Amino acid sequence: MKWAAWNRQSLMFNIFISFLGIIVLFSIFNVISIQLFNKGVQKEVIQYNRLMLTNTAERYKTHFERIKTLLFNLYTDEKVVAFNRQLHVSGESDVDYFQASVMLKELRSEAYNPMFYLNNIVLYFDSNSFIAEKEGTVDADMFFSRFYVSRDYPLSYWKEQFRRGGNYELHPQTTFTVTSLNSSSGHELIPFSLRMPSSNYQIIALLDAKTMQEAFYGTEDNRQFMILQKDGSLLYRSSEDLTTEHIPVFEGGGYGLSHGYYYFVEKDAEGGLTYVTAVPYANIASRVRNASLTLLLLFAVSIVIGLLASVYFSRKINQPVKQMVTSIMEKDSALLQSPIREFDLIHQKIRELMREKSDVHKELLDKQSLLTSFSYINKLKSITSDINEWKDIAVMDEPFFIVLFQLHFKLQPVADSEMKTDRMSYYIQEYISLVLSEKVTSSHTFQIENNQILSLIRGEVAPGELEETLSKLKTILDRDKAFFLVTIAISPVYDQSEQFNNAYREVQEIAQQARPMDETQLIRERRSVPPQLAFTVPQEQELYANLQAGNRQFCVSFMERMLDQMNKKEASIQQLRQLAEGVIARVAKILEPFGKDADSSLQRRQLAVVQQCCTLEQFKQFYAELFHAATTVIQTKKEEQDPTVALVMDYVENKFADDVSLDMLADKLNLSSAYLSVYIKEKTGANFSEHINAVRIRKAKDLLSDTDLSVQDISVRIGYRNVTSFNRMFKKMTGVPPGEYRKSQAIESGSGSSQT
């Protein structure tokens, strides 16, 4: 069969026309965009430069105000005033120059402050022609003729300033030759002076003009910058190429073109200064031209690529569809109804394909979900375990050590929680990284778990420096101890990157020795901890006997005493949590006879709570809540229990290993066995045989987990005379045979001990 590729109903023709329509729309859009760009780009560049100048003017204005305040504070300082009074009224031999040294301390602190961009601050006392500056005191003539030499500002100029009328005066920029002990160099400085009327001393701030320009204006491109005073004279200019004569008359808009430069102006009405920036016209024109040429070139290339791609993809899409249609038509010659005949034929077969796909998809869905979940979980595990694959750690060839920050989040009511623990961990990690990177530049901080932050520190670090940084972190972190506590553990120094896993395990073990204290703890090395915490046999019997009796107050007081004793022995948080897990498991077993939901829900909830306990008070509160919940269940069940049912349950609980029968109990109660069976079923929801089997299987679990008795011996001990019946009943109630249950418990016990 022959195919007409350019037939109007063919897929090839329709796809190509669609591509061509997109190309035409794209071309129109690009042409309009280029035209608008040519009109608007120059305006955007001008607007950008105006905004830059406005920001620069605001920074200069703020800085000059800051310098005014500095000058006024120094000028009116009581030590300066007192020293001036001495110079004015006393002879040279009577002047106490010790006051000058006191005055110099404050002057130096301000002169060396980098925020003021100062080269020097000069206190010029006309009496005795005396000058105090950051390097010390000197004669005025020597200072301006040897140390700060300027053609525009000799000593005579500053003497003339004692006769001026105003207070503050900004003097035009000039070049000072600054001579120190070992060098002499030129500096572009802007003097800023203050003298009160009728005063015989003045203060002069020598502002570093170039540094101020770099901080407030920048040095990018070929832009020029000038500052004009109120009378139009130059206060500062960044280059000798431009003068005030080049500045055009601004008739609006705040910019103008003159001598190949765009000039932008910003006036400070309060300070009387005018800020001017000059941008070469060639810069703006070249940017517009280059951008336009680039857009035109991209436009032409995109048109060519679009046409070629349209033909290529049209043929590529059409060819397989054409083959599919051919194969379909060999089996079914149905007439076409769609304007595109290929899709019309495909539509006739699509339902059959979809039905087959649905069947296959349903069969594979569970397998795919299981495989995806398995792969994802293993990927998560590899993130935290294969730490040596990290590039920055694998290439280390210098000593390193680890600082572990273990976070202990406290339980907070929902209404009081301002953020989730993952967000809190993120903010804590960011702050720790910031503080450590400032003091220890070789540190790298990252988050291992939701409650673990790790800092890797390379090379040699001064002990005092690290100690100071960690002490600062402790002070800051303790401010939020109402929400979380932090244990900071420091590993020993390791030599090779391959030892990172060992270092990580080591620092984790050190962190587990944290004490139950309500503050951030800093642990530098291992300490001796008491042996594994456990009750003596009499203590255990006394505690659980009172618990079974519902005596909550005794249980709480008992545990508080035990916790205080363990705390005196310097038990760790990890040991207290392990002890609590054992108490929870024993309480759950005590609650088993009172209903299957009472023990399981309580155990799950309390195990989650105990993992968040990190202070002695929290552990005491935990035990108070645990015993309150357990005794409430025990007392409630005792109050609700029917006397007849209570007698039956007590008999079953204590005589389960004997040959107990319903008829025997019925005789003891003077009831018929049929009536007693119905009564037990009605009151408890289960018949007598179900109760006796539940007790026996519970006891069998304990014996399988805690003893080495054979299955045959355990069957006899719990009341089954036939081991086959015991195996069948155990598997029915637990889902696994007794032997497999014992193996699973041994595996769990082994993994738990290895982790400990």
C-alpha cells in the first residue's frame, strides 16, 4: 500500500502543520520582543544607574551624618575640653600631658574603627600649636609639613579655619603625602572639620576618599563619580578626566548626555551636596547593540532549527504510527471515520490493548510497590551508612576529629509548639555552622539525622579557640532549653579519612554517656559509668506487687527514690532509658489479663515518650504518668469485674497447668456447666476454653523466650498433655510454631544486645 505523506488527512501533514504554526507564532513573538527590547533596554539601563546613584547618595549622606556625630562627641568630650583649658590658661611647663594620653585612647579607638573609613582624626589646639592624632602628639607645624603634607592644606590653611564662621566644614578632596616610620605614600583624603565659635581648637577627620567610593559606589565598568558642594565646586571626583564644566544642564528626568557621557544627578537638600555619576555612552550603546545582535542571531538559528526539527520529528512520529496502522489493517479493514485515518484505525484496537494492560498492571502493582519500597528504604539507609563515599571526606589527607551535637527534643503541647522538630534541627544546624565557620575555618557542618548534627574539623585547631567557640554555643543553646537540650561530644583526633566511620561510632558512644541534666552538656572524653541499672529481686517484687494492687503513690515514690540514687551514681540518659524500657515491658505484662488493648496501646505510647526524656525531672514525670495510667486500668477493671467471672479468671490464671474443666468450676459454684459457659461468654466476650488457652499460650511465650526447656516440657508445664495439640493451638494464636517463635525471639534479643 502506498502512503501519501503530504496528504491533508495524513498524520505527517497534520503534525508538520502544527509545528509550523508554533514556529510562526514563536517568530512573531520574537520580532515583537526584539522591537520592545530595543526601545526599553536603554531606559532600563538608565533607570538602573539612577537607582544606583540614589542608593550611593543615601549612603554618603548617612555616613557624613555619622562623622558629624563622631566629631561632635569627640569635640565635646570632657577630657578634650579639660586639656584645652589647661593649654589655654597654663604655661607650657604646667600642662599635664598625662591627660593627653587618656584623651588619645578614645581618639584612637574611633580612628581605627573600619566603619568610619578614616585615615586619621586630628585634634588641633591653637594654644602651643599642639596636635593630637592616632599615632600620638606632635607640633602642628611638623605634622602638616612632614607627616601629612598637602599643597592645598598647609598649616596656614588650618590656622585660617580658626577665623571661619560655621561649625562643620567639608573640605574638597586632595592628595596627602602620609609619612610613617618606614614608608611614605599618597592618599586621597577628604577633610571634615568641626570648630565651635570662639573656640581655640578644632577637630579634623581625614576621610579616605577611595575606600568610601569602593564601599558606597563601587568600581565596576568605566563609570565616573563626583560630589559637588553647595556652591557648585568639586568636593570629590573619582577621575581627573571629568570636570564640572562637562556636566550638562538638567531639564528634568535627572540625567543628560554630554561629551560622550550620560550624567545622572542626585541632590541632598539637607546637606547641600550634589552627587553625580557619569556613564560612558559607548557602554550603554554597546550593551544594547550586543544584546540586539545576540537576539537576532538566536532568532535566526531557532527558526532554522525549528524547521529542521519539524520535518525530522514529523517523519519520526509518522513512521512508527504508519507501521502500526499497516499491521492493524492487515487484521481489520474497518472504514475510517476520523479526519486522521491512522488514529481512527488505532482507536479501534486501543480498547483491547487497554484491557490487556489493565490485567497485567493489576498483577504487577503489588510487586512493583514492594520493589519500589524496598529500593527506597535501602537508598535511605545508604545515605547515612556509606559516609566514606562523600567526596570531601574521602580525599582528606590530614588529621581530623568530629564534634557531635545530639539533640534531645522535649515534649511540648501542640499549642505551644512554634515549629516542628525538623525545622528546629535545620535552624540549629545553620547556627552551629555559622558560629564554627567564623572561628574554625576548617570545619564542615552537616545533619546526619533529625536529631544529630555533625561537625567535621580538619587540621590543627588551638584548644582554647575550640573551647571558647563551644562555650559560646552552649550559652546560646541553653537559652532554648525549654524546647530542646544538646549533648556536645568531641571525638579523639584521627589521621586518615578511612577512619571516619570509627570516629563517628566513637563520638556516638561518648554522647551516650550524657547525664540527665537540664542544660547543654560538653563531653570531651569517655567517663566511667555505673554498671547496667537493675532492681534487686526484693525491690522488683515490692514494686510490682504494689502496682498489681493499684498503689500508684507507692510506685511513684519508689521510682523517684531509685532515680535519685542512680543519679548520684552518675547514670547516663541511655541507661535510664533502657531501665524505663524494661519497666514498660513488665507493666505491659501485668496489664495483659485486663485486656489485649490495655497493654499494647500503653506500651507503644510510653516507649515513644521515654525516648524523649533527657532530664531527671522528665523521667520522674514519665514514671508518674506510666503508673497513673496502669493503676487506673487495674482499678477500673477490678471495679467492673463480676464476682463470678473474677473467681473464674483467678482460677484460670493460677490453675492453668492443672486439668481444669468447666464442669469442675460449675460444681464449685453450684451452677450447671451450660449456664456457666453462657454466663462467661456473655460477660467477657469469650468462652471458657478461649480463656484457658490464652493464659497457657501467654505462659508458653515466656518459657520459650526465657528458658531452654524443650517444647515437649513446656507443653506439659502449661497443661497440654499432647504436644501436637500444643503446637496446633500455639500456631493458631500466634501465627508461627513454637520453634520458630523461639528463634525469632533469640534473634531480636541478640540484635538488641549488640546495639547496646
